[in-house]
Amino acid sequence: MMTIAAFVVLVFLYSLVSRRLEHTVITAPIVFTAAGMLFILVLPGLHDLTMQREIFRKLAEIGLVMLLFADAARINLPTLRSGEKLPLRLLSVGMLLTILLGAIAAQLIFPHLSIWEAGILAAILAPTDAGLGQVIVHSPQVPLRIRQALDVEAGLNDGLSVPFLMFFIAVSQIGTTGAGWVLLTYVVEQLGMGALVGCAIGLAGGWLLGQARSRGWMAESVQQLGLVTLPILSILACEPVGGSMFIAAYVAGIAVQVGFQDVNALSVAFTEGWGQLFDFFVFFLFGLLGARDFTRFSFVHMLYAILSLTVVRMLPVAVAVIGTRVSAATVLFMGWFGPRGLASIVLGLVFLGEETHVPGEETIQLAVMVTVMLSIFAHGFSALPGISLYTRKVATLAATSPENRP
């Protein structure tokens, strides 16, 4: 109860100064993660904190699903279709190379890990974070097609990472016999069923909400509640069919616009607000756990974290955008702002929940924690300066450049 009380007070205090903090390098994830770490230092007795992993995982999943739905509902579909297929490039070539380089880096830095354990670590840290990237994707200073490419990437790559994670976990347990079939099964179940569930819920829910609103059946004060049920339904519907709730939520957020075109202007704020509350609590708990396990972190964990946020992310982005004619500044900007946060926390909890008990489990856990912790602060502190610098670079580009085209 003391932990919950501290979090509630922190949310209240943060709400009082949230507008002021928007113009600083102090982001919400930094505030709540740092507060969790400080809480452990002030109350050392909490080092013995016991937390049910499944509860932590569910909170993180709900927060991520709500945020993904809200972000997808903001996507401008005509603008997205007119782009340079940047999201598709980032989600295909970029993501596969990220997992490959992440596994290679893990093998070099942690030689005691098996190739499949290295793959597990790489898959957990492959997805970027929609929450940590909000400063970027919401900034009108960043060209629309660039921020929407990063937004779509962050919205879908966590769901795309799940089949690879489950594949590496399965192969680490059963060996390589039938490995191809295992991967195909996970891809079909997670991605295919997730997309179908999200499309069905988004289209049906959006049409019903749109009809109810146009006929005057729905009270303004309640329509937000109707919308917030859609990402929750995505979670519930994916459970029996084995689909990815993250893919479902993001697809539902896009599909709902077909029948409920006012979704962004009218109701997304409520969905995002509740999603952020869950996210804040996850970052607060993550700060508690990070401070508790701080003495277990080592130089090699930090080295892997640095590589994961730089070379392992930036090189695949550079390869993925070959042929799009975007500037070097854009490549660097997109490469750096691939933060690791909620998605990696969720996938890390999924891995621990499988109870594989592989020899490298502790190494994987600590490497993920250090990488996410470093990302929270490094990407948070660099967001506003990075946007400012990138904006000045874009201003020098020709009007016909991919970044400046409407």
C-alpha cells in the first residue's frame, strides 16, 4: 500500500507541473522511473520487495495496448500511403537486421550465451517504444512522414517481435528439429490472427460508434467509454485465438477511423490518458526493480546496452532506407530515436513467464533492464535538443526532398 500511495501522490504532483515539463528535457518516463529508484533509496527496506510477475506483466500489457490504439487512431492514412514506404522498410529489412545484429552483439559480449539465448535477447530489445517516442511523433517540427514512419514502426514492431521471441524460446527448449514449422506457426497465429481480430474490432466498433453518434443516440460524456473498450476487447479476443494483442490494438486503432472519422478529435485523449496512467505505473515499478538490482549490473551489460541503442539500431535503419533519397540527417535522426521501453519490458516479462530456466536467463534479464534504463534517460534528455537540431537541418533541404514533400 505504501508503494501505491507513493505512486498516486506522484501522479498528482506530476499533473500539477506537466505543462511546464513539456518544454524541458524531463519526460514523464524519466520522472516516474527516477522516482521509483529514489523510493528504494529512501526506504531501503523495500529492497525485499516481492512483486507477482504476472501482475506486472498485465499492467504493462494494458498500458502498451491502450497507447498503441491511441497512436494508431491518430495516423493520417492518406499521408501514410503517400510516403516512401518507410514504415514497411523499417518493419521488414530494418527489424530483421536489428534482431540479427542484436544476436551477433550478444554472442560477442556474452560468449556464454547460446545462439538461441542471444536471439532471445535480441528479439526482446528489437521493438521500439511508442511511449518513449511520443515527444518525437507528436512534435509538429518533425516532418509528418518521418514521425508517422517512426510511429507506425513503434506500433507494430512489438507484435512482430513476439513470433521471433517465442521461436527462439521454443528452439532453446526443443532443439532445431521442426524449427521452421514452429516459427511459421507463431507468425500465423500472432500476426495473422492479431491483424484479423484488430481489423474486425476496429471496423465493427468504429461503424457502431459512428452510427450511434450521427443518430444522436450517444451522450458526449459516454462516447469516450465506448472507444476505450475497443483496445480492451482486442486483448480479450486475442486470448483464445493466440493472436498478438499489440498487433490487434494497433490495427483496431487504424480501422476504427473508417466508421468513426472523428475518433482523433473526440475521444482518443481519454484512451491515451488511461493508457499513460498504466504506463507511468510500469515505469515507476521498473525504477523500483532497477534500483533494487543495481548492484548486479556490470560493465558488459552497459556495453551491450550502448551497442543496442546505437549500432544495432542505426545500421539497420540506414540499410532499410537505401533508395528513399532521405538525407543523412534523417537517417541519423530515425536511427537514434528508436527507444527501448514498455515493449521490451513486456517481452522480457513474457520470456520470464515462460519459465524456460535457460542458463543465460539472468544475463538476458539484466541486459534488458540496463538497456531500457539507459534508453529512458538517454532518449528523454536528447529528444528536444535532437528535434531542434534536426529541424535546422531539414530547413536547409530542397523543397522537393522526401522530408519536405507534402
